[in-house]
Amino acid sequence: MQKHVKLNDVINLDIKRMGINGEGIGYYEKLAIFVDKALPGENVDVEITEVYENRAVGNLKNINKKSKNRIEAFCPVYEQCGGCQTQHFNYHAMLGQKKDILLKSLDRYVKSYPIGIVKPTVGMENPMHYRNKATLPLRKVNGKNRFGMYQRGSNHFVPIEDCGVQHQKINEVFSTLVGLMDKHAIDAYDKKTKKGFISHAVVRITQNLGEMQVSFIVPKRVSNIDVLIKDLVEFHPEIKSVYEVVNKEDDAQSFFTDESYLLYGKDMINEMLDGKSYSLKPEAFFQLNTYQADKFYQKMKTLSNLSGNEIVIDAYAGIAPISHYIYKEAKKVYAIEINKDAVESAKNSLKLNGINNVEVIQKDFKKALETLNEKSIDVMLFDPPRTGLGSETIKLIKKYKPKRLVYGSCNPSTLAKDLSELTSLYEIKEITPFDMFPYTSLVESISLLELKTAL
């Protein structure tokens, strides 16, 4: 067991790099010390708060030498909220750190790779107000209904007036909503007292078409919610769809349940991306940053390098945006997705856009491949959740041996683990990090792998 530091010790550290959660990392007698809000290049005094076998955690007590990239956060509740982790760091410098976070994951899991294959991070020209969807808790504070966030790692509710990373229209709808809740005495639900009506609201806007969708998450149906909706829509006529979703648990991983009621407007709102129309139900996944999503899918299309004769798999397809981008260059695309609501949206969008060479399969990856009559698959594209591909999917990739893999990742650690398993058959040709979530430590990327010629 390490004996270098103990609880409540105050030590001096040089911060060497940034961790995957945006914390600064320094080393004391070779022991990694994680310090929230400390930046690479800074010398700091730290009070140790947690000690483990291979690391420790400390609170930032004093900055002796400031990073030239340290800036003032633009959000008044940045320190309390925890929704963003890097507002105190210059945005363009953070793009470099995101590449470094990816490199450190590769260094840990991939035995060797040419460092030049990792490209500069693709950032945003204007990284403010980019989120097109927000799921926020509602609480009654000092007699007024408020929207906000829970402080990271706690149940402490932090009221928000205006969020700098959410689309401004979303902020406006939330502000109007809580005012109307006060007016109509439809209070936020309190889980402890079991009083109130609405626990959360989900507000989505389609960036390019400006249609909005509001979903109220409630423990039970609200008898007079129609008066609230009537006023809300009068204030914001861009709201085209309103749902009431009964979720008795309130802490479930997904707020959406089978008990969902369309109370106003149409069941889906529309978005346009790359000249294609998409129809979105409330629970359908769509990239939260529309501007970067287009760049992301264009890059996947470029790396897939299709000539018009290929059989292509679009796995973890969601509502199949990747299929919409690549269908013209492919002979046939199979979009594989297990979620039935996403499949419904995908089929609707493909029909809407007159796309006939994409077949949507509602199965998991393994079962979907088993049902195909195709003897060979030329290209596989993946955009999996944070858990990555996993060993079962990688086994199937190795069985079918497509010529190219294009892997969209939202987690550098699981990406690096997956790549380490794939490099026995595939050569990593390029990895491009993307900043889909400015002012957070999240790093997305796209990797191109090609089957080794000797195989």
C-alpha cells in the first residue's frame, strides 16, 4: 500500500495533464493526484481528501502559478452546477487537451501506433448555446418553481436562470414554463414529500427547422395540465409537440416509459440535416450538437470511401443518420438498431427522403448478422454508446472481416480497449477527435481501420 500521502495532508503539486473528467493530474512520489479545477501547467497546493492504492484525490487550496489558459467561467453557477467541467479553461487550448486525453487512452491500451494518425480536434467556431435538447429537473424553491441541475455527485438542486450551452430558445421555454407553473399552481414534484406534479421537463429544438417538442415527466397524470400547455404554446408557437410521460420511479435511467401521452400537436417534430429530413419522437436519440453532428457524419462518410458497389453495415444506427449520409455511395446498407422507437423514426425518415437501398433491422448486432443473406460485408460503420463495441461485437467483426471499419466513439477509454483487440487484424489509419460538447471533458472521435493486406 502506498505510504506517501494521507488524508488532510496539504501538498504542493505541478499539474501535468488533464483527466477524463476535466480534473488536473499531478504526481507526488509517483502517485497520481486528481485535483478538480486545476489546469495543466499550474503549480498548486492541494489538500488530500481521498486516498486509494494507486491514486489520491485532493481539493484545490491555492494556485501558486496560474496557467496562461485559465479564464473566468461565463456561467454564474459554474462552481455549483457541475454540468460543465472546463469553462475555466481557454476553449482553443481545451481542444488540444481533448486530443491529449485521447492519446493517453491509446497509450494505455494500444501497444504501438504512429502518433501522426491522431489528427487535431475538430472544434466549433462558436461553442455557445449548442445543445438542442435539455432534460432538467424542476423544483419548488422559496415558494417559486425553478429549473436547474443537480450538483455533480449529490442531490443538491442548483437553480439556473440561463444556461450558456443550451439553445437560447430552450432557456426561454424553461423560464416561461416555471412562471406558468406558478400561475396555475401546478408545482414541481418533490420526491421526499410526494407533493407536486411535474418532476422534469424535456425540451428539444430542431436547430435547422426551429420546431420544438416538450415532454413533461410526471409520477402520475396531471388533471389540469392542459391549461399550462395552452399558455405555453401561446407564448412559444414554435412548440409543435407536447407529451406527458408517466414515470413512477423518477430515478430511472431513461425518463421515457411506455405510458406516454401526446397532449398537443404532432407526434414527431422535423429536422433537416445535409438536405435530408428527420422525424423525431421525444425518446429518439439525435446528436445534441447539430452543427458538429453534420461535420461528424460527413467525416464518417469520407472515411468509409464508398464507390457504389459495397455492402455496408450501419451498426448502433439509432434513427440512421449515418445511413442517410452514405446511401448514395453504397450498393446496400443495413441499419441495425434494437430500440423500437429509434427504428420507427429511422424507417419514417428513410421513407420521407425516398431512400430505398437502406434496410432497417430491429435486432441486436449478432442476431441481425445471422439473418443476413449477404456472404460478405465490405464496410462496417459503428457509433456505439459509451460502453463501446465489446468483445462479442469484435468477435463478429473478426469473423466477417470487412475491408474497412469506421468507428465513431464517445469514450476514449472503451475506444482504446476495442482498438487494442482489433489491431491483430486491422491497421489503424486515422483517428480524428471531435468536440461535440464544448466546455465539458467529453471527447468523441472517428477512427478508420483497414484490414491488413497479408490476411
